[in-house]
Amino acid sequence: MPLTVVPSSSTDAQEIAILLQRSITELCVADHGSDPDKYGPWLANKTAENVRGWIEAPGRVFSALDGHGRVIGVAMGSTDGEVLLNYVLPEARFSGVSKRLMRAVENYFVERGLTVSRLKSTQTAAWFYRSIGYVETGEKEERKAMTFRQFERRCRNEQAV
């Protein structure tokens, strides 16, 4: 599948918001158990308006585009080295999209002179972050009736393939 990772455009905000909502409801069942009381608060800020704000704010939001220019993944990194988003469409799962997005975010961190990348992971994604070299720090955060685990790894500037 042809794949391009680019800085996100605010014109894609609605498409990105839908991607976030689908990814959470369809792929993160291990975290929310299909319980609307759990995933509802998680989805509350996943609106086109908020996505536009994230794209225009400091930090960087990246979109993974398929060969037709459709957004199939999105990731966001803060100015201080935290991965704030990394989501894919359900049909794009296990196709390398998340790895490419993480590479883009980490390259952004390296360009900023940062040496460590940090993130809070869902239960669903923890295996993925371990598979790309992230290490759990032991810190946990309870929010939205779910547990998020802190991970980190040293940044590496890698070529996007």
C-alpha cells in the first residue's frame, strides 16, 4: 500500500476526527469494553474543531495518507517530547502506519534537540510500543475509568521508509 506521512492540514480535521473516533471505539475495546460510559469521555474532545486547534497549536500533527490521499493514521507530538496521539483506521491496522507515524514524530523531536520520547499508552497499544523499543517507566495514570501506562525511549532520527 502506498503511504505518505505529512504534516496534517486543518482541511483534514473532520476526516481526522472521524478516524480518531473509529479507532477508539473499534480498536480499543480492551480498554473500554465497548462501554459508552468509558469511551464517551475519551471521544468528547475528538471533534473537527479540536483537531484544527491541535494542528494550529505548537507541536506537530502528522497524517498518514494512502495512495488516494485519504487519511488512514494520525499522530501528534508536543514541543517537549510527548507523543499525544497515535491512531489508525481499523482497516489500516498492522500495515506499518503507526510505525511510520512514530518515526515522523520522533524525527520532529530530534529536530527540536530532544533526546527522549515519552507517551501514555492504552492497554491496547502497549504491546506496539514495546515492539518498537519503548520501555514502561512504572508510572500509571487513571483517567476516564481506564489505566494509561507511561513509556519512554531515547529518540533516534530515522529515515521514513
